[in-house]
Amino acid sequence: MSRFDPVSTAPVPERAILMGVDWRDNAWPIDRSLDELERLADTAGATVVARLTQKLDRPIPKSYIGSGKVEELRGFVNRLDADVVIFDDDLSPSQQSYLERALGEPVKIIDRTALILDIFGLHARTREGRLQVQLAQLQYLLPRLRGMWSHLAKEQTRGGIGSRFGQGETQLEVDCRMIRNRISALRHELKELEKRRAVQSKWRANSPAFRVALAGYTNAGKSTVLNRLTGSDVLAQDKLFATLDPTTRSYELPGGRAITITDTVGFIQKLPHGLVEAFKSTLSEVRDSDLILKVVDISDDDRHRQIDAVEHVLREVGAGACSAVTVFNKIDLLDSDHIEALKRRFPDAVFFSALTGEGLQDLQTRIAREAAASDALVSCEIPYREGALIAAIRKQGQVLSEAFFDDHVSMVCRVPARIAARLQPFRTE
Ligand SMILES: Nc1nc2c(ncn2[C@@H]2O[C@H](COP(=O)(O)OP(=O)(O)OP(=O)(O)O)[C@@H](O)[C@H]2O)c(=O)[nH]1
Ligand SMILES: [Mg+2]
């Protein structure tokens, strides 16, 4: 079927060429990085028709890649009738517009960041998620407007259709101002939402439930882990960045202890800093948790590089020092000898399959152990008027001994850190 088939009503997938630079000190081998870029392109609805690479020590300031490579790329674009060239690293606005001119209209030049921003735009569901993505997209767009308008400026000197649009520079200035206004409106709106989130998280901080957050590389299986543990039905898909907005579920551990588990956006190597910035308030869910479960897809050959990338983002959001447990997920995809060897190598990790449930008990036991370890042993005398606090101790903690007096109860108990803080005024030693 031709791509211009007049009968088909489905959107025609864009034909994409991937362009990667093999830097001398690449953390990822270029092929693996391009495999991932291809999955991102696929998630965004494009079909990859070719991949090109070049070995370089550093980017060429004007054109990013060498001039011979630009020519080669142009040949590929024409021969393969490509709609878009996707660079695996960030291009500066001027490199992007130079390449667009060099390769000729109508091919689009985008980079990894633009592709990720596009996918985020497709997957954002909540108001906050959509605003965060819009903000990051406009911030990306603003410095690139000049390049876009240069096409129209060119048209103006030639006359004809397009030449009557706006007035070159003035129109550019109008657009820049509009985008800047929109950016500050978005910032304002997000601040308001953030305040609301702060109220919620303060409320949660007062609630003694132990808070667990799932973090990890995109597609590691975080949402499936949440579903397996809590019996929920959040979207889990073999797609990159299926989850964008955080979901929190309460959950009762087998011993009866109530905890909450939060699933959130996945990480990726070369995650654009602007996006981390835009998602700061969403990612605060991870930073403010009592325990991070670092979910790793053990079946992925790149798992070590993925772990490094996740550590990098966690540090960036200020969650680098939080207590954490590594969960090697998808053990159903490995043979048992391999798993045994890995267990010996990583004695502290939990081995789990969110798909089959294998290792569920180990995971539950481990969470319970971590929760118990964060508890404090407290002796206190609590006046009866603090009924809610007494009830919280009974519900969330363990009463080891108690004696009743006229106006207070005297207790020795083991309680979560947040209850221990509330017991501070009533402590007896
Ligand atoms: N074989 C196997 N597949 C799994 C397991 N856990 C998750 N998957 C699959 O891996 C894919 C990704 O799972 P998700 O739960 O969406 O992953 P995620 O980490 O939430 O990914 P994003 O939200 O996209 O960042 C889905 O196709 C799941 O069915 C597992 O234990 N074994
Ligand atoms: Mg998910």
C-alpha cells in the first residue's frame, strides 16, 4: 500500500532517520542508544527507515556533524523520502536551523529532547501533567522561533503565498512575547497547583503511613509492580513513558500495617534537564517518600547503564540519599541458574516478577522490614485528651506495655518515625 493511499484514514506514520554521534567517552554504546531512540520514535508514532552514525571527539559548532555527513544525510533523506531526522543528542537552536536549511524543506530536524517532549505531550493525562509538559515544550520552542520564521522571511523576498504572513521580525517579536506570556502564566498556574500539592503532602506527612515510591528506568515495570502489590489496574504497557502522572495507592502489608505506594514517571538516559525541572513537584513524591523501590528490568542487557541513569536523576531531584531497595523485576525472563548467580552477586536486592507474582512474599517481607527498621521505640505518658494520637499508635504501631492512670496512659511502644515526632512532648526518658 502506498503511503499516499487515498483510502486509508489512519494517520500516516512519519518516516524517520536516526542520527547518532559516537563520542569517544559515550556512557552508552551508540547502537544501544539508537535502539532506545528507535523505541522512542516508535512510541511517538514514527517509522525508522535508516540510522546513521559518525565518530567525533566533539560537536562541530555550526552543523553539529561534519559537512560530509550532512551531505550523506541529505542523500538519505531524498532517497528514502524521510519526513524527519532525529538526533540522539541535544542540538542547539542554531544547529537545528542550519541543518534544516542544509537538508532542505520539508524535512524536520528534531533531537531526543523534542521527541521525549512529544511523547510526554501524548501521555499526560492530569491537569498538572499537561501544564508541566506544556511549560517544558514552550521553553524548548522559544529560542527556536527565530529559525522557524527565517523560512517565512525567505518567502517574503520571493513574494507569493506565505509572503503575506505577518511582517518578518515584527511577527517574530509578537510570537516571542506571546510565548513568554504563556510561559509565565503556566508557571503561575503550576505554582498554585504546587501549593495544593504541598497541603496534601503535609497532610500525608502527618499521616503515619509508611510511604513507598517506585522509581526506575522507563519500562522497568513500575506500574506492573504497583498493580501486582495493590491489585490496582493502572496503565502498564510495553511502551516508553506509559506513566506520566503519579498515582498513590494505599496498601496493607501481610502483617496488617498500612502503607502507601506511589508510581510515577520513569527515567531515561539523557533526560532533558528542563523536563526534570518541569516535573520537580511530581518528582517530589519520590524525594519525600520513606523508601524508594528502585525497579530494574533484570532481563535488559543495559540494566547497569539504566541503573546509573536512574541514580543520576535521583541525585538531580534531591533523592540520592533516600533509603532504597533494589528490586530486580522480570525474573520470569531469566533461567534459574542465571538468577541464582545474580542473587549471590546482589545479596541485598529483591528478585521479583510483577507478571507472575514470583518473589511477592520476599518483596512484602522486605518492605515490612524496612518499615519496621524506621520505627522508633518510645516510652511516653499521653493525656487521654490526645485520643487521636493514642488511636494512631494502636493502628500504626505496636504497644509493648501500657498502664492506665487518672488522666493519662503510660506506654512503651514501637511506632513509625512520624508518630514518634508527635510523641516528643510526652516522652518520659
Ligand atoms: N515478562 C515480564 N514483563 C513484565 C514484568 N513486569 C512488567 N512487565 C512488562 O513490561 C512492560 C512495561 O511495564 P510497565 O509496568 O508499564 O513499566 P513502567 O516501569 O511503569 O514503564 P513507564 O511507565 O513507561 O516508565 C509491560 O509490557 C509489562 O507487561 C515482569 O515481571 N515480567
Ligand atoms: Mg508506568
